[in-house]
Amino acid sequence: MADESTQKIIGAAMEVHKELGPGLLESIYEEALCYEFDLQGIQYARQVPADIVYKGHVIKGQRLDLLVEKEIVVEIKSVSKLPDIAVAQTISYLKAANLKRGLIVNFGEKRLIDGVKRVSV
């Protein structure tokens, strides 16, 4: 069952895709989606560090594209076909951030609804 927060995120992403269409850089979609979040009053943070801990050693360098409402990781892609590794990548982000829910939004799809994938751990 979809929750209200993820529905708002998907709705905002659909608005961006409707305006811009597929084929642009991920950074363009990230900027546009953040602007749409601002317009809709959706709380978010951009490029949030998510450190990995390996045997007690902190490894920096991983970043979440967007963290929405402090609980949902949004990974932005702009490819014609989502690679399988994108799900594994999002799961690793969720684990690093100690969160449960994520969305992969692939703006490269002709129809955005085909490019939205829910991920949970």
C-alpha cells in the first residue's frame, strides 16, 4: 500500500517529467524536483552524506540524492533502462542512513510511472 509521503514525491516527480520530458541530466531533474518540492511544501535535503561503517571504520563518500521528510531516500536517474545495480545501490543508501523506504525515480522513461520503483529494507 502506498503512503501519503511517497505519493506526494511521485506526484511532484510526475509534474517535473510532464514539464521537462525525458533526456536531460540527472542534476537538472534534481534541481527541478527540489523546486517542485518547494512549491508543494515538501521537506527535503539534497546530497546528504551517508557514511558506510566497515569493521568500525567509517568510510565517507556516499551521498543520497534527496532525503525527503527525513525518512525517504529518493535516488534520481535519467537512463533509458534502469540498471539492476540501482536497486542494490538504493538499498545500501537506506542501510547507511538507517532508513526503511526509498524511491528510485528514472526520468529517462517515456512515461514516468514506468520509471518509479519503490525500495524498502
